[in-house]
Amino acid sequence: PSTDPHRPAPSAQHPDIMSKGTVVLAYSGGLDTSCILVWLKEQGYDVIAYLANIGQDEDFDAARKKAESLGAKKVFIEDLRTEFVEEFIWPAVQANAIYEDRYLLGTSIARPCIARRQVQIAQQEAAQFVSHGATGKGNDQIRFELTCYALYPEVKIIAPWRIPEFYTRFKGRKDLMEYAQKHGISVPVTPKAPWSMDANLMHISYESGILENPKNHAPADLYQMTTNSADSPASPDVLEIEFSKGVPVKVTNAKAGKSLTVALQIFTYLNEIGGKHGVGRIDIVENRFIGMKSRGIYETPGGTILYHAHLDIETFTMDREVRKIKQGLGVRFSEQIYNGFWYSPECEFVRRCIAQSQDRVEGKVQVSVFKGQVYILGRESPKSLYNEELVSMDVQGDYDPCDASGFIRINAVRLKEYHRLQRADSQH
């Protein structure tokens, strides 16, 4: 063996051939990344397969065996579910993060979580390269790679779907299937759904295939995380969600005798309840960062319940003017996440500002989850800015109604001046 640490080691698959280096591949176990794994070996790389468990329904043991059988030098299967909830989903809840008024950012939030661990493995294993199976037209390539470059500036990225030799060789699923059969890669026996899907703990997204025509309705059998609201239970689930510093710390379903305080369990349970009642489905056309519009269908049951509950407790406890600024920061944060800038200085700054705005966002919200909807029933907080006596129509309290006359007149000065000018203009 060479004593020069900078000289490439012999390839594990071809001991007589010098390896081009080690690459950590974000591996899913599916057809695309299995073909990429074998293709990278063909190109002379040693491949470490890395699979992140972020709550998707996956046979991780089978994926490990498959990667090993295809010649991966090592296989890492990392359970990231708790850090995904606590370090990525919770800041999004605090921010009321929502992209273009509708999308709760399930995929966008997951990418920096997955890529961070990929980079850590690359550094730990002294791998010079990382690789992924994201397409050359989507947002995910940007999200993965900006995270990798931010956290491991020297890394080199291999993106096969942007390499002409790869994408001209594999023009579609048929070419991938032929390559898989030739190289002993097991292929799915069930026919592929005519759309692509990405699942994690926060949501499932569906796009491409028959969904590319924005006029086509989603087939009834598309949704996997939520029940059709017409088929959902005939009675609601009533939950109490307790927040501290804008983060859910407890969920109680008194009727079911259930009370949870662990972050991952809270979010999983909200998914279960939301899914049962058909909450969190959207079908939208959105603006990709790369410059094109795309159609996506999303189901985010637990995230939707938390969005409504957090919005309510925040408005109850936060000063009006602080909230206006925070709302603007929430929009910026949502765009930063969507565009892949989680690890940018501006996103770090915005996250800190939002976290500080949540210092007094504390209390309990009661919600009813029923037939695709989340209804707010009531709320309470030791830090509420709501003064029942001050606002009551039946009690005067520490408020003199006469003061309102001057308040109105002062605010009317600007309006009178504006309309005086309008009248003058109309007379010419």
C-alpha cells in the first residue's frame, strides 16, 4: 500500500486499478440511485452508500443489503428523525414558514438535514466526493449542493443527471431498467406509479408524470398519508397543544387518554390524527428557484395542524408591531429554505430573530380536527396580551372612550389632505 496519503488508494472493486477516490452517495435503494451506485463504480470510484431515515416508509435492512450487493464499500443508515423534528421542523413552525402562501416546505426543510449528515460522513471517511440522484431541472440539486459547499467547502460534487455521458445514456426509465437487468440490480416488480413521490416525516410530495399537465386531477389512489375527507370519521378529534417559546411541548387528546411530550412522538401523533381526518392536502403550481413553474401535490397533516395552532397562540401573546416584522421575516425565511440557503449567513440571522420573537409565545390551544379542517376552539396563556376587562363591551375598565375621538381625528388628517388634492386634480 502507498504511504502517500494524497495518492489514490487501489479501488476495492478492482485492486489493480487506482481508484479515482471515495464518493459518499445519497442512496435511496430505488432504481435511480442503485444505477448511479453501479455507474460510479464503473467510473472508477469507491462508493459509500448513505441512507437517511427521516420518517419515510422504507425497508432499511433490504436497502443496506442491496447497496452491499451492488458493491458499496460501506453503507451508513442514519436515523435523523429526532434532529429533523427538533432542529428543522420546529424552527419552521416558529416561523409559520409557508412558501408562496400555501406550501409548508416539507421537502425543502428535509434537504439540509440529509445533506448535513452526508457531509459529516464524507469528512469522517476522508471522502473527496459526494453524489446525489437529484435531476438537473429541480430545486433539490441546489439545496443539497449549497449545504455541501457551505459545510465542506473543499468537497467535489458528482451530479450524474447533469453529466452529458450519463443523461444521454439514460434517457428514461426504460434505459435504467435495461442497465439494472444487465448489472444484476433488482428492479421493482410492481409497475411504477405514473408520478414521482418524495416522502418524509413532515409530508409526501407528488409531481411529474401525469401530474405535469396542471389540468389533470390527482387520481383518488395517489394520496398515502391522508384519508379522503369524505371517508374520514364522523366525529372530530379534539386536541390540546401546549407551546413553549413557540415550540410544541405537549399534545393531549383527553378523549383518547393520550398525552405526549417527546418531540418526535408529538409530531408523529399529529400526523396520525391529521391523516385520519384528511387534513393538509394541497395541489399547487409553484415557482422553482431555477426559474420555471412546476405543479406539486402535497399532504402535510401534522404540519398543517401545528401551523394553525401556532398562528393562534402567537397572535394571542405577541405584540402587534413585533408580529408585523416577524411576519416579513417568516416570508424571507420560507424563501431561503425553499431556495436552499439554510446554511447561509442571512438565514442564520433570520432564524435567530424569529427564535427571539418566540420568547413569550407560550400557552395552550384547543383544536378540533375534522373532515379535512382544523378548527380553533380556544386558547389560554400566562403571557397573553389579551386583557378581557380592557376589551369588554360591558366594563369600561382603564379606558376613556372620549380618547377615541382625538385618535380618529388625528388619523383623519392625512386622509383629508389626500382627498383635498384628489378633488383639486379632478377640477382641472
